[in-house]
Amino acid sequence: MAETKYIFVTGGVASSLGKGIISSSIGKLLQARGYSVTIQKFDPYINIDPGTLNPYEHGECYVTVDGHEADLDLGHYERFLGIQTTKANNITTGRIYKSVIDKERRGDYLGKTIQIVPHITDEIKRNIKLLGNKYKFDFVITEIGGTVGDIESLPYLESIRQLKWELGRNALCVHLTYVPYLAAAGELKTKPTQHSVKELQSVGIQPDILVLRAEHELSMNLKKKVALFCNVDESAVVQSIDMPTIYEVPLRMQEQGLDATILKKMGLPIGETPTLGPWRDFLERRHHATEKVHIGLVGKYDLQDAYKSILEALSQAATYNDRKADIHFINSEKLNENNVEETLKDMDGIVICPGFGQRGIEGKFVAIKYCRTHDVPTFGICLGMQCMAIEFARNVLGYADANSREMDEKTPHNVIDIMEEQKSITNMGGTMRLGAYECVLDPNSKVYQAYGTEHIQERHRHRYEFNNDYKAEFEKAGMKCVGINPESDLVEIVEIPTLRWFIGTQFHPEYSSTVLKPHPLFLSFVKAAISK
């Protein structure tokens, strides 16, 4: 295509309606028609990125290959489309303002008074168009975080208004709203949607397509009413009701012709409807997988979004093993020697979750010891891998006071320590190994069997590392260091080969697991859990 087309996805009435899933579904459908597509998320908060945000505030922090800490919706984009996102795919208000202020300090604005319009809006518009200009995508989908009516979103909406005016048919707005069901009246109510569209119109944006989230099926009359009162074509009112899995959403959108409506409105040929064969095969396997595999997630956050990518990776791996993943959250703060057997005995496999800080750490050690001594398939991720090393040092090597410098700065047996070059850095955001790093696998390991290759590349997000001073001792006692970074010689993967599946990775494999390409380590882990 000669020119990049821009699709804006906004939300109204309530947050958490699933703008990320709708954006991903639109992207998937357009990609299936042969178009090159990327998706970006604009977040209205003033943090520079979600890297220092509490997961209870914002869910998990997702890491891109280029080492950017991003919103969890980027995980959906990658899982649905099988693409890799970068720093350019997630922009926050903090980054926009910082960029403008830096320019002003350099004198780029030649002494002008800096204002939201045009300086902030121009910077937003520049970032919206950046990916299209740089990589010539056919479609750039931009999801605007928050809800229409929020004061924080106004500069973004003003930028969209300007771009829709400037780009004409090359820009389109999809507005996602909520249609509540009033049980007392036995009715679905469209008034909140009407108000939300009115709010959007008041800032100069007429939505082109409405996606109505609801728990109940919407009648044709109701959709006609919404179209009439919101100045939208009847064919451009689409419903999105609750599905057993988010991966059903692209198919439901396709059935209602959402992708065809977008193409028509943007003056593009509609052509044949893609079959989405591999996607349908995945869903078919998922529906037919009735037998459960019980996986325990040992972590300190009892919030599913805090471990979103891990949950999705497990779910995908279970599907490809023809099982249904039954995930049990186990709060590590409440786990101790007295209740560990009762808590873990019915689990087919255990994931020791990533995280930062001291809270809940002792419960992880208790879980790891139980799994190691009872040969339960165990997958430690990031801090989970570090906990595996500490537990091994305490209970196998006999260093009862072994720890990480993160938890105890004075520990005499610092089997986990901070990298030498990071010790002088005090800025929290600047002390981490972030993004994709190389790793070389031991050909005689279970991880090598899983990957089927010696050289891999995986994403990191951590500050502390395995202390190589203890490497020989660990290996002699039975915990092998089977994945090594070739440049720094840092340990990336530990494994106890005498156990059925006991592996810890310093990196986050969950970030690179997608619907059509599930991660090999998760596939291998679930397979081991099934054969327990």
C-alpha cells in the first residue's frame, strides 16, 4: 500500500473492557488478509514506563526484545500477531512530556511558550506516525489507554481529532463501550454508550465503528438503536460478548464483518474472507482438551494480571499437549513447612514465579524444597530460578545462611549477587539486565532437548545474577548450569538432571510464547507435569 492507514481504538463507560483484545483481534484479521500490521499502546499516566509500578496498580510489566518495560497489552499484541514489539510500541504521557521538556531545554522551540496544543499534541502525533513512517506498515493500530472523559486522555483525543482531519480516509476510530444488563428490569441499556459517544463527539471525534461489550447477546433492534443515536452505520455496530477464551474474539469479530467494514471505510478492496486455519485448529484443540493438568503458581501477588504472560504461556502449552490448564494460585507468604504438603500434593507441576524483594521469599524456598525432594516438575522463572539456587545452597550444599544480596546484603554465602558493573548505579530503572540476550545451551540437558538448538535468545528483567564463584560446587552436588551467556559468562539456566523436570531460567520465556508458536520450555514443562 502506498500510504499507512491508522486505526485508533478508544474506550468508554468503564475501563478493563478489553481494548487490547479488540486491537489485537483487528490486527490479527488484517494480518490474515496479507497486510503488514503493528499495534501500539498510548498510556495516559505520567510514569515514564510501568517498570517501577506495583503489579496491583497495572498488572505485569511486559518486556520487549529491545529492553523496554511496557504495558501488558503489548503481550496480547505479540501473542495474537506473532510480531515483536519495541519501545516505539508503548508511549506514556511521562515520555511525551519528558521529550517536549528536553527539546525546550535544548532551545529547539526557539523561545516559544510551550503549550499542550500544539507542542504536546504534535509530539503525540509524531509518535503515532513514527512506526508507519519508519517501517511503512500497511496498518498502525493505536490503542488509547484509559476511558473517554478522563482528564488525562484529553491530549491524546485532541491528537486523534487532528490526525483524523489531516489523514482523511487513512484514519479511522473504533470506540469500545459497555452495554450493561439491568437484572431488575431484565434489559440491556444503551444510554451509557450514547453518553460515551457524545463525550467523544464533544472533543471533535465521530467514531466510525462501535464495538459493544456485553454479557448478553444484543438484539438487532438494539444495535439499530445504537447506530441511530450515535451516527454510526448499522453494519459498523459490532457486539463483543464474553467468550470462554480471548482467542475466540478474532473469529467473533470476523463473523460480524469487522475487518471488512474497516477495509470498506478506508477505501480498500475487501476480497475473500481468510480461513484462519491454524488459529481455528488451536481453538479446536483447546475445546477438545477436557482432561486437566493442575499447575501451582507460587508467588506473592494474588492477582492474575501480575502473571499474565505466564498464565497465557501455560494455557497455550497445555492446549498443544491436549490438556486444559487448571491454574492454582499459591500465596508464598502463607506457605510453610507445616502446610506445604497439603497445599502442593495434588499439583502436577509447580511454577516458582518471578518478582522483586523479600516478601513471600521464604515460602518459595519451602515449595522448592518440597518439589525437589518429591520430584515434582518445577519451573523457576527469574527470581524463581534464583530461589532454586538459594534453596539448593541451603539444603544440599549445607550453607544454611545462603541468600541473595537483594534479600540480605551481609549474607556470607551470596550465591545470588548484583553484577559488578551495576554496583555504582543507584537509579532503580537503570540497574537491570533488560531485553533479549544470547544463551548457549549444554547439548546434554533437558533444555537443549526442549529447544532443539544450542543457541537461543531470551528476554531478561532482573538486577541480580547467579554468583559464578559457586558454580563448580553446585555442579559437583548435582545442580548443573546448562545455559550460559556467551559474552558475560553469566548463568542463564540451572537444571537438576536426575529429577524429571527441575529447571530454573534467569530469563522470562513467557514473553515469547505465542498462540501459533508456544514456547518450547512451557511445552516441555507441561508434558512432564502430565506424565507425573
